[in-house]
Amino acid sequence: MLTCYLRLLCAVYHPRNVYLLHLSTDGSEWERDGLAKLSLLAVLAFRVFGNVHIVGKSNPNTHMGSTVLAANLHAASVMLKLG
């Protein structure tokens, strides 16, 4: 599953963009750590440009209610802190 995320990121990647990856609470801590290590170590461009980041605190994510909005607002605040 982690390789699917990495393949998707590689397909849309551009050095001038900033990427913030978020796994919902459905993903385990192992998956979150694996995604962080895999995305930052597997592709040299991610390390060189330093524009791929991972949200540390995950939010529950369902398509009903306000959880998607809360996750987007949290991601926006993280992006603002990154500069």
C-alpha cells in the first residue's frame, strides 16, 4: 500500500510545489513511519528540494460530516507554519 502512495506522489511531483501527506487514523503508526521513511529516502529529489512533508497528527476521516473539512483546515495550518 505504501508503494501506491509513493508511485502517486512520483507521478504528480514537481520541484516547485510543496506536498503534505496525510494518513487518516485508519492507518497505523507503522504505515505513517513507513511512508515518511519511504518518501524521504526513496527519491533523491524529495530530499534535495525538501518539499515533501507528512502530517504528524492524524485526523479521523470519513466522507460524512465535517471531518474532511477539519482535516483540510489542519493541513492548511500546517502548510502555513511550513512557510
